[in-house]
Amino acid sequence: LRIDDLDLDGSGARVDELADQGAAVLTPAHQFPLGMALAAQRRNQAVAWARSSGGLLVEDDYDGEFRYDRAALGAMQALAPDQVAFAGTASKSLAPGLRLSWLVVPPAWLDDVVEAKRLADRFTGVFDQLALADLIDSGGYDRHIRRCRLVYRRRRDRLVAALARRAPDVTVAGLAAGLHALLELPARLLEVDAVRGAGARGLAVEGLSAYAVAPSETRSALVVGYATPPEHAFTTALARLCAALAA
Amino acid sequence: LRIDDLDLDGSGARVDELADQGAAVLTPAHQFPLGMALAAQRRNQAVAWARSSGGLLVEDDYDGEFRYDRAALGAMQALAPDQVAFAGTASKSLAPGLRLSWLVVPPAWLDDVVEAKRLADRFTGVFDQLALADLIDSGGYDRHIRRCRLVYRRRRDRLVAALARRAPDVTVAGLAAGLHALLELPARLLEVDAVRGAGARGLAVEGLSAYAVAPSETRSALVVGYATPPEHAFTTALARLCAALAA
């Protein structure tokens, strides 16, 4: 298959670039690694594209549980259930090691998707599925998400406050949702040096160029996941990050 | 890929038919559905084919834990670790719903197999893997296998004894290993009628023709799994099977 990359701006993926691609994958809650959400108007545009072209829209609701500063937006899938496949995952909310995710598939695609899954691995382990179903039915999953959202939001706010004090010329972006932030670096700090400085302090962060389609065109920035360190290690990790980025 | 079927005789797959196929899949412990083991000489022949042709031999040790009447044979993989990939599974010993199995891969194939797995589903759920590792380390898995082997062997013996009393013209085959038997039917009983008669008594058994490459050439027989009914239901299931097959 030919794969086209959509350009990005502050409103998310430039879905107006969609033409005859046949299918489009979008992550409306949070673009990785830049972190912006897909604007409401873009969502409508994407659905209109799917309707008029007959294309399949894959709505990857990755990070959809972790929206902080704005009301949750409805799923595109609800707008056009015959054109949109909705994908969610427990990898962010529970653990990537669980390997549990879910798809809501347009009726016309369902048989083919079920058959592809059967050929790939027959089916997913039932014990983990039953445990997750119990967790959802009991309300425990929702409580867990709410608790995590609060914890991660506090971490995000601490990250922003600490950088404002220690490295005020670093711009923090992509904060409205998700578990990572984009730290745009000032001219005094090369991306490669910032990654190396963080690494020397025991932090595994990545440069934005590692994710770029055309690395020479990207801004100089770090992609920092703030959900990863265990609770007792977060304060130390934050201090080390600030030390690596301070002027 | 072109797929060739190997013929079968009492010693298992006719591995002397192997030529330039490139790869061969064998189930040495137990052929499904006919139930014979692959004779020691055939194993040696298969390994010799892999060595001389450079082909890959896949040793699917399905049912390998459930051998009843003879000493365990060593794995072909141990004879030629560079030519043989060994596959085992917890689907028979624990539960198919676990979706856990394992591969011992020739070193030259390892990178490609790991990459194919990564592309298929990244990795298998770690919680089930950790639980299985604990069960193996503790010796509990071996104890479980020994206990199950005894239980299944008793069921098998009860099946043979009951049929000898109630339907002595039914020939029971494929009993040396595994969790199913092949019941070869006398001329008085059409396979389709035997399947229907068992079904009418609440038993899900299959006719051998359901598995045949060329259905018209198969013997008239039933494939009967004796590990499936829960312990409290086995006696009833056995009585119903005998009633369905009795003259």
C-alpha cells in the first residue's frame, strides 16, 4: 500500500489533503509526538471526506482517556458509524503488557476484520479479557481512569511550573491531553545535546527528530513522557530534567 | 506458497515424499485426526531430509505431553537444532483460551521470526507469560501434566472398555497419545448417521471426512475427544456415545 503522510498544523492533521487514499488513520485526542488535538472542524471535515469518497476512517482514540483542560469531544465514529472504525486500547490506561485493545468496526467491514484477526492469532487471551470486563462492569475501570487523570494532570502541571522556573526559555506544548509533552528548545541548546544531557542524568527522553518524516525540517524539541517514572521517582526525575535544560 | 499434503500410513507421515518443498510441518507425537505417532525411523528420515535439502522442519509437539503407552521420544529439534523449529503449546495442557505457545527457532531464522511476531502483534501479553513462568519454576506445571496424563489415560481406557462391551465391531485407533481417539465404524453404521446419532444425544463429535483432503477416500470413522467433558459429565457422555454406536 502507498502511505501518504498528512501535514500538521495547530489544529492537527491537515485532513483537507485527503483525496483518493481509500483509508485514513487519525489520532484525534492527541497527535504523537506533537501533542495537538484534532480540532472539531477537522473532525467534521474528515467525516465528510469518508462519506463522499467512500473511504475508511480509522479513529485511533489513543490517549482519549487523558484529556485535561477541555470537555471530551464525541467520537467521529458516532457521527458516521458506517465510515469510521474506532480503536481504543488499555495500553495507556492499564499496561501495554496486557495487549488488550478494541475496535468498533463499520458493519460492512466486520466479517473481513474478524477473519483477519482469526488468521493472525485466532483470538486474544480470554482470561485477561474476562478480568477487564469485570473491571469495567464493577465501575473500577472508570474510577482508575479518573484517579490516573488527576495524577497525570498534577505531574504535567509540576513539569510546566518547574521548567518555567529553571528553564523559562523552553516552550512546553502538546499539553491538553495524553502522557507526554513536547519541550521546544531555545537556540542555546541543540536537541542532540539536550538528549545527551538528560541521558547522562539517567533520563530516557527522545528528540523530536527521531519521529520526523523529514528530520531536517523539524523544530528542535524533546518528547518527554511524564507518566513513566513511578510516583516516588518523579520529583527526582523532574529535577534532573530541569538540570539538563537549565541555562 | 504451494502446500503439499504428505500421505500417511501406520508409521505416520510419509516423509520419504519430501523433496524440494523448502519446509515441512510434522506433528510427531500425534497425527490429528488419525492419531498415529511418527515412527523413530521416520523422524530420522525427516531430519536427514532437512539436512540434505537445507529445508526447515517444523516439529509441532502438539499433544507431546500426553503420551501414554511408550517412553517419550526425544525431540527432532535436539538432533538438528539448525534445521528444526520446535513448537509447543499450553492450549492442550492448560487452556486454549490462554493463547500461550512457544517456539525454539534455528539461529539463522531467529531474527526473521522475531520480526514477524513484532509485526503481527508486537508481543504476547506478559501477565499470562509471567504466571506460566512461575507455574513452571515452582514445579506446579509438571505436577499438573502428570495428574492430567493419568486422568486422560483413565478416560481413554474407560472409552475402550465401554466400546468393547457395547459396540465391539467399532475399532478404536490412535490411542498412544493425545486427547482424542479415532473410532472406525463397521459397515452397518454410516459416518453421517453416527455423527447425527451422537448429536441427538447431546454429543459434539465429528466425522473423519470433515478433515479429509479427499473425503471420498477416507475410512468411515468418528473423531472423539475424551478430554473435553468435565469430570462429573464423563460417565454420562460415555454412555450416550455407546448408545449412539451400539448395534
